[in-house]
Amino acid sequence: MQDIMVDRKKILLRTSWVSIVGNVMLSLLKVVTGIISGSMAVLSDGLDSASDVVTSIVILFTSSVVSRPPDSKYVYGREKAENIASTGLSFVIFFMGCQIVISSVEQIISRQTRELPFVLAIWVTVASIAGKLLLAWYQFHQGKRIDSSMLKANAINMRNDVIISGGVLVGLVCTFLLNIPVLDPLIAGLIGFYIIWSAIGIFRDANVALLDGVSDISVYNKIIEAAERVPGAYNPHRIRSRQVGNMYSIVLDIEVDGGLSLTEAHHIAQEVEDSIRRDIENIYDIIVHVEPKDSNHCAEKYGISKKELAAAD
């Protein structure tokens, strides 16, 4: 477990530094070009890349937090720092989008005479698309490799940057072809709305884990199927699963023959745990509670059973 944590930290650190260097270069290029060329769309795109630099710095800091081993105060470790960081990043991205929208509206309703942006803005945007594609692919590949919500959220943000830059490129070309300068702030406003929408999605996904939920509820079907394959294990119920970083912490109740000895009942419970581990990757911990078969159950506030799962579908 400790070796996995060390490798995960190394990947997080390396990926963060690649993202920081790449985004600093792209951000400076686009901000300077946006100012020189007079293109608000390119300037907005540059500011969005600047937010990626902040994102990568937060990931860099968070990677040192999540790598700390569990202790008496944090017995589950600090893996959820990733989800907290993702939530914070969603706010940064959200307010960046709001600022771009506000600036765009001010530009559109302004009565100042607008000039066409320089052609330089087009070539810089093309270079930005190529750079962001490489960074987004690298972030997603590494995030999937270690199942990091932070890296995958950042990869989504960079993927959005590619789409944003593509929209800027189309807008700039149309601006020159149609000779309509107002298209530039209009495109910048659309970029702002897209950034806001992406921020809401990141916030929603990060808070699933913070609220002790799971992103993929099919994990419950896997738990039930794994438990029912074990001879002597009946009625898996009151199943609870939550994510600790990129790993699952699972608790469930099963029923066994009430005439079995404690040793025999414990053996069945161990078989259930082993069966679940074979079917589900990234297991942090499993607790199996054993009850006599056909015993009367009190009303259960937490957890889910096969019947309740079927009703939810």
C-alpha cells in the first residue's frame, strides 16, 4: 500500500510540473498576443490558461497532502483532499468564466469603435490548440492511470480549453472574412459561459465523494453478485460504499445458517470479502457483518439491498 502511495505521489508531482510549465508558456503567449492584437477572445483564452496554472499549483500542493499515511486523527488517510481541491478549483474556474462574461457584455454594449484583431491572433490560437491537446491528453492519461479525480478534472478543463481555442479560431477567421469586429467579444462571452458550465460539472462530481457517495453505482451490483457466489452466504443487504480518494471502502451485512460455529461463520465472511476483492479494483477496506439467516431486521436507515437497488433502477 505504501509503495502505491509513493508511486502515486511521483506521478502527481511530475504531471503537475508538466502542466504548470506548459500552461505558463501558453498563457503568456495568448495574453500578450491578445493585448497586442486587440482580440478580447484571445485574451480571454489566455486568462483561462492562467487559471490552469493555478489549478496545477493546487494539485502540486494537494499531492503532498494525500500522500501522508493514516494516523490517529485521520485513520482513513487524507485521500479526500483531492475532492476538496477539485471543489476549490471549480470555484476558481467558475469566477473566471463570470469575469469573462461580464467583460464581454461590457465590450458589446460599449459604443466605442472596434477594430479588427491582427492576423497574429489566428496563428497563436492554432499553436495554442496543438499545445493544449498534448497537455489534455497527458493529464487524462496520467489521471486514468492512478484514478485521480484532480488530474481527470484538470484534463477536462484542458479539453475545454481546446474547444474554447477552436471557437476562438473560428471566430477570428469569421471576423476577418465578414469584417465584423463585434464577433470577437461575442465569442469571448460564449467562452465564458462554457467555462461556467464546466465548473459546475467539476463541482458536482467532486462533491459526490465528499458526501460519501460513489460516482458509479454499478459497484453495488458487483458487491451483491460477489457475495451471492459464496456458498453459505445469503441476502447481502445494508450495503454501504464510499470513496476514499480513488479507493472503495465497503460495509455490508450477510446472513448465514444460525447453527454454524463462530469459526465457520467467520470463514464465510472472509470468503465474501475475498470474492468482492476479486471483482472490484481499488479496495481500501471491507467490513462484513454476519447475522443469523431469516432473522428479523429492524428498520435500516443506511445502506442498500438488492431489492432496493432494483427499485431504484
